[in-house]
Amino acid sequence: MAYESTDGGTGAAAGGAEPGASDSLRTFGAVVQALREHTGLSREEFGTLIGYSKHTVASVEQGRRMPDRDFVERAEPVLGDTGALRKAAPHLSRQAGLASWFRQWARLEATAISLYTYECRVVPGLLQTEAYARAVSLDVPPLPDPEELEQRIAARLARQELLAVTRKPPTAFSFIVEQAVLERWTGGKGVTRELLDHLAGLIERNWNVEFQVMPTRRPTHAGLDGPIMLAETPENRWFGYSEGQQNGRLIAHAKEISLLQQRYAKLRSQALTPEDSLGLLKRLRGAL
């Protein structure tokens, strides 16, 4: 079993890539390497003694792999039984389940006072049910292994704590989602039924969440270039995020942010009102 991550936990379609190296992982790896070299062991010799391959040892030492509990417990006596690894391991972090390109945005998202999201591919991660998140994760190749799948879903659901009205101050959310996304039946009828119930309930309970549907028939549309994500920090600085196939980009340039804000404002005027959007959700649910 892996030591628990201390980072917060995608977004819409972010996958579960190999965790990027964090400062804590790199520091832990450097300590392992220093202790190993002090004992005069090669990576291969050390790996043999603790039951891991030299490649796994290298990954841990380079901060690319989260050491599991067995690694730490077996390494301690071999490396002098100082207790240093046992004490350091609980503080390791890697943001398990989040794609490496999404983590910088996730850190901004965690403290944002305003978050705007336009989606034309899937229901945003902050609004997904567990069943919907599982269906999305299993739809796009390559298929994740069971552990990776559970990490990905757990990270996505953990992020939904940001929606709570009890946060001080509560984050102001605006979501615009294409009607076609809601009518796609991702995961099947049962998953869609649960998703629509979840969305309607969330909108009615959370006064800090504004949800709008972009109707399928819309002759003019400001979002034809793809999804838009915007975040306002407590210092009132705005950032954007753009995501594609196996990549993502944080946007900080003022001119680009202004452009995204203009597009988002236009999308808000083109989408159904929040009241009409809730009514559409309930009609879609009733038709299932």
C-alpha cells in the first residue's frame, strides 16, 4: 500500500500519467541514494537486498516514483536503521491521480475565489459522479490499471470539496456545458440518470454554483475553439488553462486572459439562463 498523498486532488479529461516529481519526492530520493552510497551498495545490490529491481530503486532515487510502505520498511535496516526514511515517508506528496500537466492548475484551483469553466467534451470533473468519472476514465485508451483508475477517480472526487459553501470565502463557480455532452449517455442510461439527478441537486443546494447549458442548436457560438477554464486568485489575478490530447497549458499572459474572458462573457450570453438550464436538466432526466 502506498503512503498517503498530502496534495489536493482533474479536471475534465485529465488522465493518470506517471506522477511528476515533487520537491518532497526528490528530497526523499536523494536521502535514499546518499545512504545507499554510504553503505557501498550499487542500485542493483540494494534492490536485491530489499526485493526491488534496480530500475525501481533508480525511480525512487530520482524522485519519479512514490515509494510504497514495503520499500521503506525493507530499506531501513539495509541503510543503517536510522529511522530517517520512516519519518520522512508520511510527508511525501505527488498528487496521485492527476495528470502531470494538470497539477499546476489544480494548485491554483484549490485557492481560487472564482472559477469559470466551459466544456464541450465531458461534464467538468468538479461536477462528475463517481460512476460518470469511472466511465470517462475507461472510455479513452489506454485503459488504466485498477490502482491507477481508483487514484484517478479519488482525485477527481476529492476536488469537489471546492464546491462547498462553507469555504471561507466560498468559491464562485460558473459552468457552461454543451447540451450534447449531457445527451451523450456516457456510461449508459443509469449513469446518465444519476448524473442528471446529481447536477440538479447540486445547482439547487449550492448558491455559489451557476450552471448553464449551451443548446445544441445555436447559430452563433463563441466557444468553437474549444474548452475554456479561468481562475481568479485571492489577489484578484486571473489565470487560464487550456487542455488537449495528453497535454495542458497554464495561461498567464494578460492579453490571452482578456481574450478568454471576452469569449466566456459571450458564451454566458449565448447559453440558456441558469433557470432554463435547470429546467432542461429535469426534462432530460424525466425522459430517461
